[in-house]
Amino acid sequence: MTVGQLAEEIKFNEEYLSGADVLVLGFGPDCSLNVPVIDKNVEWYVNKYISEGRGVLVSSAASSETLGRMQLDASALGQKDIKTYNSLGISKPASVSYYKYSTLKSDMFFDWDLLAASMVNDGAISHYPYEVGSGVRLGNTVKIADYVLDLESNGASDTVADVTAWYSLGDVEYFDTKTSYGVSVKDAANNYYIYSKGNVVFIGDYGYPYPYDSVTTPDPLENTQGTDNCKLFVNALMEAYSVGIKNPKVSIVAGLSDDSTETDSICIPYDEQIREIEEADGALTSKGVLDDTVDVYFRVSEPNFAFKKDVTIAFYYEDNISGVPVDVGGRVVNATQFASEIWTVEQNQLVPVNVGSGLDLVPGKIYKIKAPVVSLKNDDNSVNADIYIVVQSHFIKLGQDRHPIGSDSVTLNRAQLFLLE
């Protein structure tokens, strides 16, 4: 998705980004030096997404000086506004021979394709889901990032998360320091390749041009060029997903059985003749809708690991007449809240669930509520209306109060009954 496409989505729905579990910034062939500066409106929402503690994977292109770090907050990225020694070296005129390290030379500051990613600290990025190890040769041309890591702020009282370097760039073949990376080995502040700060993970690449022929090489891992690059990317992506705040998951399903599939609509019996009779009598009570409630089945999971987590659930029906704006996790709708008892199956019997002061529903287990069909009766022009199930979590993570929202909806469709003789 381009910046322009994201801007259009946000114009349509301001909560668009909050529906994502992880945001991946600055990857692909379009992320070159010609990429325009990020839209100011998009900039605000992306920085808001980061500040909410949601998982973000950032590429070297997204945090480059050329793109203005895509207007991302430098503190949230864990970077300073100071250039790395390699970037300073590139920007110096050829006639200047003074560098941070005396052994550096002007021809060392180029993109190189003979570099390795060497482990600085051991963590999940090295092991999950792919076992990578302490060092790998990178399969494409890379270079050092533009800005120095802010390692000096680690441990500060006003810092919610420390910067941790996981891999740094280094020489593979040139042990006589032909490149700048061998001058300061495992220099995490300057030569970092992968690092993280709280919910933000950085990887020093933005393109993965490693096609393979599925006919001659069915297993992509047999194509060794770029395999380790791709493994590190997947591991970094999973790290961003793991450390970030995620929305609770709600799925409305077709029934109480464990293998019930998700559904997006429920038919509500409707009889036009009954409506005509009521109109003639001057008492439009049912407006032809034969039921007052409908059974709705759902399952819930809350994937966040947090201390003293409080989870609540609420039920709403679409109400475009007297409803109020409600955030249903990724979008705002006009709705009215309703109450319902919750049931589930225990030992082949339907039993009520005691929710009490908090929600303690079993992940994956299916539950039932009774939802009103009043929205189909209140609005004369309505032939369908939505039911929303909204789950919200409250907990503290990285020193801040978090309250992610997850939801699902099902559409009640008015279905005309016919008498067959």
C-alpha cells in the first residue's frame, strides 16, 4: 500500500490503522530515493499508532535522511538526530581526510554486498520462527543507517523502553578493513542492522529481490541467495507482532458447535401481509418482523500479555435514528447498547455464564447471546441492520495505560416469508 492509498483509507475511516496488529513501513521497490514525503495527515496517524504501543517494523529506507525519516518521531524510533560516522563519511568531500576513526578512508563509505549481520545480543529475533544463529552473510547490497542509536538514554527515568541492538553490520571477507564496518566491530550505535525499542523494530534493509522457480525449486529455502535475509525479516516481523499491543479478537459464528464457521448475516422472518394488516388497524407494532430477538453466537480471544488485565464486553445494535457514535474497533458507527445474558455449552447443556465484574471467557469457546431486532422495526426503510460485539481490554504496558478494542458484526437481513400451497 502506498502513502496515497493509506491517506485515502484514513479519509474514509480515521480508525483504519487501529484495526491492524502490526504496521510495516518502508519496504518494497517503490521505497527508493524518489518516494515523496509522507502525507502530513498520514504522518499524524502513524505516529499515533506507534505511541499507542502497537507493533511497528521499520525499514532502513523509512528511517533514512533522504525521506526525512518519513516524519516518524525520532525518540519513538530510538534514534538521535546525529549522523552515523559512515553517513558523515559519505557526505564529506573527497579532499577531506579526517574521520571519527583514524583508519577510515574515503573509499570505505559505499554500499557493499560482502557484509554480514553479526549478533550483538541474543534474543527471540535470532530463534523464532527461524533459527538464524550468531552471524549470517547478507545476500544483497546494504549500507549503514543514517542516524546514531540513542543508547545513552537507556535506563533514564523518563524512558519507557530501552534501545536494544540485536545485529550489527560487519565484514565477511575483508579482514584488512577494506570497508568501514571492520574499523569498529559490532558498533551497535553506528553499524546496527536490527534493533528494537519497545514496540518498534528496525531492520537495515527495504528490498528482498529473491525470486525462485517453484517448478525447479519447490522449496524456496533451497534457493540459498537471500534466504538468511528473508529469515531475519520474518523474525523481525514476528518480534514486532509479539511486542506490540493487539486488538482482542471477536468472531461471530453460525452456531454453538466447536466447528462452527464464521458468518456475516442472519435471516430475520418477515411477513408483508402482517405489516399491511397492522397498517390498516393503525397499530404498527411488529412492522411485519415476526421475532423480537435472534440468537447470535461468537468466540473471543485476548492475545495481549499484561499484568492485571481487565476485559469487558458490550453489545450494540445499529441505530441510525437515536443511536450515538460508538467505536467498534477500527470504525465509528451509530448504535445503541443492549444487555443480554451469555450462555455456553457445558456437558451437553446450555448454561449461563457468570461474567461478574470482568470478562473471563475461555479463548476459542463459543458463547451465545440474544440480540434484539428492534432496529428493523424502528426504521421503516430498513431491510437490514448490524449487531456489534465489542471487547475492550484495559492494562498497563511500557508504563502506559492501554485499551485496545476488538469487534465483529453480523447483519440482520429481513427475509420475506411465503405461504406455499
